Amino acid sequence: MISCRKGCSACCHTQVSVNQDEAELLATRILEDGIKIDIDSLVRQSTVGNDSAAWFAIPYEQRGCVFLDDKGACRVYSDRPSVCRSNYVISDARYCDTSNGEYKTIRILKTSKADFVTMAAFNLSSKGGALPLMLVESLNKLGEQKLSKSMKKNFKKNSFKRLKELFNSSAM
């Protein structure tokens, strides 16, 4: 039996990898649909880059995925990354907790075919990395392009200017 349920967001506090296509899709959802994210969390999380040790040095409450709502549900569930789609826990959900910065042994539903598709997508993509880092890069890339009026409004309204400054200062 799968333990994963809406609102169970323990795995959403781990460092998730995405490919460039997934990051651009999520950035587009933010800009086109006006999905609100916590810019401060995204900035904090993106500064650790792809370093998993640095990720777990971030306090648990601050490393939740920027797409989680206040009830622990995913705001982009229909477009969630492939890694999020293929990790279904069949052991007790309490073993998913990483609040102490450590992974516990969990049993995951065997999804070999889905894993092959995910690996193929990563191999075909021009780039991959930690979701916060890739999302900042994609938001900045989209911000450089000609945006529709509503996308410009969402870009300005959600303080994405700070991401541009971060991106330019650190040359991610």
C-alpha cells in the first residue's frame, strides 16, 4: 500500500533534481498562472546550488519546496517534476521525515519503467540540477524574453527582480 497522501510533504523537504525542461515548465506556470512562491525561500535554497550537504544545513522549515501550500499540498501537482512522480513510499510514512538532516531507510514502489523515462529525459535535456537553482535560472531566462502583459505583471508583482540580481551577482 502506498503511504503517500496529499499534504504529506516530508519528501518535499529533500533536494529534488529537475531537468531544464521541467524547470522551464515550472517557471512558465509561475509567470503565466501567477502561482505564488516564497521568493526568500527560493533565494535561500538556490544559494546552496547542487550541494546536498549544504541543503541539509538549511533548517527543515526553510527547505520545503517553494511549490508547497500552507497545508503541505503541491500547487503544481499536475506539472510536478518526474522525480516527484516516481517516488511512492510503501513503508510507514514516518520514515520519510528528514527534519534531522538524515535519510532513513524507506521502501519505495518499484518504478523501473518510470525511472528509465526520467533518466532518458535528464540525458536528453541540456542541463539538470537542484530545483531551486534550475528554477532561478529558468525564471531569469524567461524574464529576459518578451513576456506577455500578464507575465510581466506576475514577474514584477512577485519580486523576481531579486532573482535577476542574485543570478547576475553569483553567475550561477
